[in-house]
Amino acid sequence: MAADKSRVGNLQMAATLYDRWAAQVKVSTEHADFFVRNLVAISAKKRIGLAVKQPLALTMTISETWLNTGGRGAWG
């Protein structure tokens, strides 16, 4: 979604957030020369899903900047 737009509405009625599993965080010093250089690689992930069941409960807003620039946005 562009920076000059937003979505508003009744999110509790419109969508459901499904949490697939708990967050996973992995930490390692075993990549290339990370141990020698005292570096740490961190990998984190979380699986979630968003199901929009009633899209009419949401609406898109457009900023005044978007309207004044003919739809090109602030950077276009």
C-alpha cells in the first residue's frame, strides 16, 4: 500500500488474524568467520495469516497530497 493511503474500518468485524505458531528466534556464531570476528547472526520469524471475511467493512482513504498531485503521490 502506498505511503499516502490508509485502510480504516471495523477490523474486528472485517478480518480475523490467525496465529500459525509461536515466534522462532535462532542465534548463531557458526557462519563463515563470525566466531573469530565476534559477530552473531540472528534469524527471527513468525507465521500469521489475515483472513478478510467482510471486505465491505473496510474502506481506503487517500491523502490530500495524492489528490493535489493527480494521483502521483508525494514522490511521483
